[in-house]
Amino acid sequence: MKISKRWFVALVLTSMLLITSMMGQVYINLESGAELRTSEDLKSLQLMAVDYNPEGEPVLQRDGDRHKIALGDWFPDTNKTYPAAFAIVNPEEKEFRISSIDLKGEEELGHVEVWVHRYRDKPSNPELVDVETEDEGDKMLYYQEGNAYEYPGDGWLLGEGTGYQEDEEGELTLDYANQTETGTATLENGTWMYDRDGPKEAVEGSSNFVWVEISVTPDYGASPGDYQGPIEIGVEAEFEPERGSEVEFMSAGRRQGSPVLYRTDEKSLRLTFEDMMAGTTVLIPDAFAIVNAADTPLNVTGVDVENEIEGMNMSVYAHGDPNRPANGTLASGINTDENASQIYPAVEDGWRLSNGLGYTEDGRLIYGNITSEETTTANRIGGRPDQRFYTWHYDEEADNTAVEGHSNFVWVEIAFEIPEDAGEETFETELTFQLSSE
């Protein structure tokens, strides 16, 4: 059996404070004219809400386009443990092994612990509670004091699942079970909610679910704040090789803690820009990347724009450095990417992508400098293919500079203005990228 490692990135906002609602949105539809077929890997891993915080709300919630972990408010030098802040559920008819759980935010969270364990109502750390805790063999520590622990080949094993069902009203439900009991999770406000009468015991190797415990232990020097990064769950399983699409879009840039690139269905991608202010300018150099997975070079020759809003003054650039803006007019006083080519509204020289290398044996997208053979792989984020953030995401630790003619990817910068008279409304503009193999 071939075992390979994948990353399931659950986009979660972990917060010690209440989060204000979003206002105003800008949507940009993306198309390339090429097939945008999704991979089937990791489609099944789901998060299920279980425990409630002191405000009477589920710890795991849906916050607009992503999940939120609302831990509640309390005094410094006190602690709070949620034995089942949420659960990881596997509906797929194959096993998954959890190799790591990492909080990939802008800063390390030194006052947070994350465990996976067997019994829903038994905490894992006896130093934080005065009740009966899990036995040593029924729990695993995955994150503590800013450190993520790796368990390659030896992480918690999720058993096979039985997929999704429909209830009498035709609504989708999610099964989770151990050897003797079965629970049925239902969707409420975009989040799977656990079955109160369902199983409390997650038996490693046979149950298709596991409880995830989160403990928060702030000291007197800690101050309430928001954690804006995702929770990255590393998993190992047997995956079938898959070719995938010839052209892919790869996310990178974030706003409000989530990538601006997301998926609406199997062949439609969008960029979302929320909480905008009238009369302001948005400039994101790393909005996304176009990746050539074919074995022949491709040229990005322009962009067709439909339904551009009056006063939006949109510009689109293809360029190499995701950390440096391409639009020198809007980025006045900042070092810009000199190797940039405007592709909207005026088209300069376009951008040439080298031939691609397709996908690895376990279906991961390969990108990088093909000439120097300095390549890496993109990771899938999100859950099922029909979920919003089921997209390719770049390797944050790699050299992500694209060299024209030598790299099979290019960064796309999106810049636009919010009209002065804009209210709380939604703007929708469609972009179609022109690609040529000549």
C-alpha cells in the first residue's frame, strides 16, 4: 500500500473576542477557457461542531466564508478547556492518519494546546482540570506553546466512513460512528453539528471520527486578541494518481484571514474582497497564480473583462515577485516588480509560461522554475470539492519567484478602486484570461 502525505487546511479564525460582521463585497469571476477539473483527494474530511462556549454558542461556527473558533472571554491567568471543541470526521471509504495539526498564523500561539483523544467528555491534560482525564494511550498532543508535533506514520488513525446521507426533507447529513453506535450530523448555518444521541467514544483505527480538544491558558501578560491564520491538518492515506487540469489557479494572498481566491463550483473560481471602504484602492500583488500543468509552454496574452463597474479603474498585471507590487502608479514610494507585464486594460508583452510537470504520483500540483529544476508542490485547502476554499494553495516556505520563460507559473496582481459613492453593495466583474500555446 502506498502511503503519502497531504495537507487538509481548515480555514479557521480562532478568536478570544467577538468578531464584527463584514460589510461590502467585490466579486471577480475567473475563467481561463481551459478545463478546471478538481481532484478528489481529501474531499471527505469534515469539521463538526460539538462543545459550546460561555456565551452559549458552538465553539466551531461559520463566519461568512470560513469557520470561526469562538473560545470566549475570560480573565488572564485562568484557563479553559474544551474537550470537544470540534471533531474531525472522515466519510471516505478509506483510512486517514492525522500526522500533524499546526496553527499557521502570523504569530505563534503560546497559550494554546491542541489534543486529539478518545472520549468526548474527558479532558486530556490533568494539569489543567480537576476531573477524570484521558488515559495515556487514548490521547495525542499535537500543538503546545507554539510548537506543532509531527507523527509521520504514527498519527491518530481515522477508520473508514460511510459517506453522506439524505434525511426525509432531502437535506444532506454526515454519518460518524464507532463499532457499536452511529451519529448523524446535520448542517446548521453551514457547519456540521454533532448528534447529541450519537457516540461519545472515538476508537482509534475503527471510528471514523476523533475529538479535538483545545485548551487556552493565558497568563497575566497575555491580552485578548484574534488569531487570523488557518489550522493546517496533515494527513496520510493511500491516494490514487490523478492527472488533473492543464491549467490551474493557485491561491496565496489573504484578506480577513482567508485567501481571496475561492471556488463556487467545479469550474468557477472567484476572488472576494470584503469590508471595503468607498473611495479606497485595493492592490494585491499575490491575488493568485496561473500554473501551467501541460507539457508544452503557454502564453498569457491578455484578459477580457465583463461588467466592470464605472469608476472601478481596474488593472491586472502578470509578474514574478508575489511580495512586490507591479503597478508603480498605485504603489508610489514602494519598490515594485520591474519584471511585470500589464495585461489589462492595456496589454504590454504578455507573459510566457514554461512547460509544466503536471502532478506528482499522489496528485499534487508541481510548480516552480522548470529550467533550474527548483520546483515544489501546491497543497489543496478546504474540504470537499464543492466547498468554497477547495483550491490549490502555494507552498509558503518555497522560493515563489516566477521567471518568465523558465517558470511554469506567474503571479497575477489585481488592483481596483471602490467608487466614492459606493454603499453597502456587491460588485461583480468577470475576468477571462486569454491563453495561447503559440
